[in-house]
Amino acid sequence: MELQKLFGANVRNLRKARGWTQEQLAERVDVTYETIGKIERGQAAPSFDVAEKIALAFSIATPVLFGAAASTETGERARLLTDIQRTLSKMNDDQLARTAKALRALAE
């Protein structure tokens, strides 16, 4: 179930970064916007075919949608990173900008 939620958060982040609606992504992938909504909320897992179509719509490698870049993380660290990513995916652009600024300040 964790992978399903991570996949959905990644889809939402990429869609919002491109300024697309769920309807626009659904049209590119040839599914309903309801399906995109369920995938983004982690309530439905896409078939491999749909996952590939989503990646193609974003012009990225399919494994990226599954968090391939963070796949080496394990245990509590992986859980925390997934939790943070899920929280970030729910933020609007202004909230993300403020959060990025706060993270930069914490990392210094």
C-alpha cells in the first residue's frame, strides 16, 4: 500500500508542476479523471500499461513514478521521506515555496 501512495503522490506532484488538471492528464493517458484522482490519492493502483502511459505523458522513465530515486532508503528514514513527500504533494505553490525556504534555512 505504501508504494501505491508514493506513486500517487509522485503523479500529483508532476501533474501540478506542469499546471495540468486531472482531466488533462486523464485525456493524455486515456483514462477517466476519476481514475487519475483515485491513483493520486493512493486509492487505486494503476495497471502497468497505465503507469507507462502516465510516465509517457510526463516524458519521464516509468520507475521515477515509483520513487526509484529514493528506493535505496530503508526503515524509518524511508517512512519519513514518504510521509514528507505525501505532505508536500498536498501543498499549494505558495506553501511549497515557504517550505523550501524553511528547509534551506534548516539545512544550513
